[in-house]
Amino acid sequence: MRRFSWIVGNLHLGHKSLIPPAGGGGGGRRCLNGIGLKRSLSGLTSENEESELKEFNDYLNNLKNHEKSGVPQGAGTDSDDGFDIGRMRRLMQSLGNPQSNYKSIHIVGTKGKGSIAAFLSNILRAQGYSVGCYTSPHIKTIRERITVGRLGDPVSASALNSLFQKIKVVLDQAVQIEMGHLSHFEVLTAVAFNLFAEENVDIAVIEAGLGGPRDATNIISSSDLAVSVITTIGKEHLAALGGSLESIAVAKSNIIKHGRPVVLGGPYPPHIELIFRNKASSMCSPVISASDAGNRSIIKKISNVSGSPCQVSDIMLDIETDLQLFIKLYDVKLSLLGLHQLQNAATATCAAFCLRDQGWRISDGSIRTGLERTQLMGRSQFLTSLESEALGLPGATILLDGAHTKESAKALVDMIQITYPEAKLVFVISMATDKDHQAFAKELLAVKQLEAIFLTEVSIAGDRYRTASLSLLRDRWIQASNELGIRFSEVGVEEYSELLKNRSVRSAEKVNDGILLSTSSSLMKSMRIGDEILRSKDSGEPGLIVVTGSLHVVSSVICSIKR
């Protein structure tokens, strides 16, 4: 089997030049699915807009929300414990099956779904198409999950509320018929599909939820599907998807529909890729692999554009398929950083070629433009100096990234070592209970120049039910450090603050006895003490505060930015 190889060549990093300049400029001003507009994410929404959606949000909040409560064991499998796709089919039929009014790109996988959805949406918008894009979760407002049109902005509150009022009677009837079992995700998915039909989009880009045969998005039929995409396969939601990497792959392969092309992102272990290829063969579906040996994409260097780092890459695809997939794009400036994002860009490009083969007009120039315009909140997002100052941390360099799995933690470490190889680091971490905390910790502990780790707690989907406790996180990090032979110095946040103020010899010895590990229920206090630690080092090298562990902790930071 032909395999894929990465090349990282001539990395002239110049990390000091990557710190956003004073005054903020345009750096770090990220847009959701990203047309790259020069506006701040913290100004994304207004109280008036959100008040208009109060009834809609209250309606959803009265439904079962698995983001808040957690995914049940076996939920994504074709079993008695699995989600009931029949509910979704009945609901969509009562709405007139709006998902059949347009072609869809369906994306599933453990990681990379949101990035690939954003890349693809922007490629299509750059070509002039009206695109509907449905992703999850959101950072500030539920409107972020649904973007419509040629600009990539979140759906307006008025449009969403208007549609909700129009179909509310149907939703009420469906909730009653299903005896209250319709979920938050099922209803929101139905609303998004209906909105895309109302807005007469040319094409929709749909990110799956859990994935598997019972996923609410899996009502997309072969006749409605343009192309399916499988990103990566990892062990997240292991129990919900059958208990093994193989069962996860089998579940997610249900996205493959008869006669429709499937793009494989990867790279995967050979036996996992074989599961996908066998499924595709049984469905007579052409396979295009972004991990084919013909992919020679490289990161050439890290540069600075409008005050934020970007990776200058060559994307070179020459993949042996019936599609004649051949493209060379030189010096593509990607705002989404890391080798994994270069892979996501290559995967999105493969999907664009599948569309071109079906008659969609997609030029090489539109592919370049779409890739370069793509930015996402909470994915390798560097705050501007103005945003750091608004948090009460003037001059601090802050990176937000929603990594929460072993694989995404490794990708985060790789990205940091590419962009800031000599930076002293402080991690501020909050996670959900159903993650592999120890594996996540071991990946982050591999980073160089680590000064301190702050473990904290934030709400998940508005509730603390799934939030990992400080004691649980502490135990897992200590276990990880013991396995790696790394020494921690445990000091409470308040105690450490006093030590920094006193700056005595005895204090310095206590503080510098290994990597600092501290727990605090306050996210912002953790960030402030982390900033003090980096400033106290006075090493001449840049310091970087990295907030990670979930998109929910990223959301908490962004929502704390005062305007």
C-alpha cells in the first residue's frame, strides 16, 4: 500500500518576529469559518441579537443535550443502545426532507472535521458559490454552528428566529410523537438543514456529530451526497463507538454512500485504511487518499502576516486516481498552523477535486484563496495585543487551542515547536471527564521549556456535569509525570503569588524545584499567575501562555475579553 510522507524543509523560524506587534494591527482577528474579515471575534455577537434567540435557545436547552451530559456507551453503534436514526428520518420527513434540495459534503472523523469544513467552505465561497456550513461546537453563540451564503458569517439571529417560529409547530409535534426523546443535536441539525434549503444554498458542508450509522447527520442519502470525507481515526468516544479503533473505523465508514466518492484524510494504520477501502469497494465508491505517496506537501517556513504567524507551504498533489488529481500550489500562506493543518488543507483540496470532477467550477486560484482565508476560533489562535490587554495581561503572548485528545495534544506540541521553538511555556488546562487525561498530559509534557502547568475548571455546555475535577486532573498529571520521570513542584496559586511577591532566596528555590504544577478554580487567576511566572524568568526569550484542553476553556477566555 502506498504511504504518505511529510517533508518539513528549511524552517527559518525566527520565532521572536512572530509575537504580535503592539497595537494589535489585524493579527489574530479570526473569523469563524473564515472569509478572513478584519474584525475581532470578541465582537462577534451582541446582546440584542442573542436576546432575539432566547426562545430558540430555551427550546433547545429543554432537550437532551449530550454535550452537557456526555455520550452514552454504545450510542454510535447499530445496537439497542445506539441513537435512533429513525427519529431523525421522521423529523426530516415532517419538514419535507429539505436536505434533498441541495448537494452536501459530509465530513466525519476523530479530529480535523471543523478545519476541513472551513477550508472547503472557503474554497467554494472563493469560487462564488453560496455555501451552507454546519459544524459544532460553538465558542460564543450557537449561531456560529450555521453559516450561510457567500461571506461565511454566522446565520443572523433574525433569520434563525424567523425559521424557528415557522417550523416550531412541526418541532413540537415531533417532540410529542417521539415522547420527548428528540435531542438538542437532532433538532439543531434539522434546523440547519431546513435553513440551507430556505436560503437556497448551492451546496452544504456538513460536519458529523459522533459519527456512525445512528448519527443525526447520516440521513444524507447517496443521491444528495456530493462527496464524503473521513479525516482521522483516534480513540475518542471509544465506548460509544464499539470499544476499539477498528469498531470506530467501521462506525465512521457508514458515511460512505453507494457510488459517491470518498476522500480519506489520514494517514491511518494499514488495517484501518483497509476497513475504509473495503467498505468503499462494497459501495462502488471511488477512493481518493490525501495520504497517497503523490502528496508532497511541505511547510517551507513560518512567516508573519498582519501580526500573526502563518506557515508558508507548498501543496503538491499528484495522486493516481480516475480524477487526474494533479495540482501544485506554491507559497500558500496558511493561518491554521501545524503539519496536521497542512494535511487538512490537502484533504480539503482532494475533496475540491472530487467536486470539479462532477462539474463544479473550482479553479486552482479559488483553492489557494479559500485555504489562505481560513481561520478558526480556538484552533492555533494567537490573541492580538489588544485582546491580551483586554484580559488584563498586557504584553502577554497567548495561544488558544481546543486540543483535547492524545493526537491533538501532539499536534499542538509540534505546532508550538515549529512556531516558538525557544519560548518558555505555561499551560492552562481544563478538560471534560470523558477524555484520556493521562495520555493528553504525556504528550504536552514532551514540549521543551515548560515552566508551569495550571489545572482549572470551566463549564461545559453551560454545566459542570462533565467538567473534570481539579483532583482528577492533578492525579492524572502526576501519574503521567511519574511515568516520564519528570519532577513536579506543587504550589497553590495563592501561595505561588506570595512567593513571587517576596522573591526571597528560599522562595526561588521552592519555585524552581521542577515544573510548577498548580490547581485553581479560577481560569483568569491561573492565566495571570502564569504571566507573572514568564515575566519573572527574564531570560530574553519570548514566553507563551497556552490555554488548551477543550474548546470550552477557549470559549471562556474569549468570552472574558472586555470590549
